[in-house]
Amino acid sequence: MAMKIDSTNIRELAEILNDTGLTEIEVEGKDMKIRVTREVTVTQVAAPVAMAAAPVLSPTTAVAALAEETPAATDASHPGALTSPMVGTAYMAPEPGAADFVSVGDKVSVGDTIMIIEAMKVMNPIKATKAGTVTKIVAIDTSPVEFGDVLAIIE
């Protein structure tokens, strides 16, 4: 059965994409091939482990809430923020059951190991980039971290 290429055929394929949620469809005959694709934008949103219903805010409350600075934004702009150089899993101790490398209140020197990030089965020590006192540990033991996430604050 020879298929004639016209806008009706292409529209039908596009409708199939929309109806099925597919991003690409290809039809091939003896002497022709039609491929229809659509671009999908994926937005990645970090979600808490336990999902809770979001409160309904009035427009005034919503604007006020947006105006407040979040703790994560404050940590990221802190001059003593130690950020993750890679994606991986954070570990606070050298092995399970061992004492953490550092705790809040500990004094550290440049080059002291603060934690380990496991990436692709390689344990990467995360070292202090400045001397001072650890005032906050943001990363959670055995939790994933992303590139640029604040791991700790050293003042």
C-alpha cells in the first residue's frame, strides 16, 4: 500500500504523539519514510521524601512568602560555604560506625577532610578550602548531593 505524503498524514501522526504521550513516531513504506517528533521540556524539581499537601496561599501571602530568603539561598551566598564539586552520595564518616570527620563547632584547617562523596564507586575526600570553625553541616549522611550543593559552612 503506497502512502502519499500530505499534511493530513503528518497531522494524524502528530495526533498519535499527543494522544499517547510519545515524543517521536516514524512510519516507513517502500519508497518513503515519515518521522514526526516533538520537543519535550522536562523540569526537574527537588521534592521532599514525604510528600505533603501544599497550603493554599492568598496572593498577598504568596508574594510575602516569595520575598523571604530561603535558608538554602542564605547558605549558598555565605562566604564560608563549602560546595560539592560533583554529584554523588555524601558520607560524614570514613566507614559505617566510625566517628564523623567533623562536627559542628570543630575547628578545621585548609585541607582537612570534611566528608567523603562517593561517585561511581570512588570515594572522594571533600577537604576544607579555608581554616575556621564548622558552624553548620548541610549535607546529610548517606544522602545524594548535586554539583554545587552547599555541604557545610566554615567561618
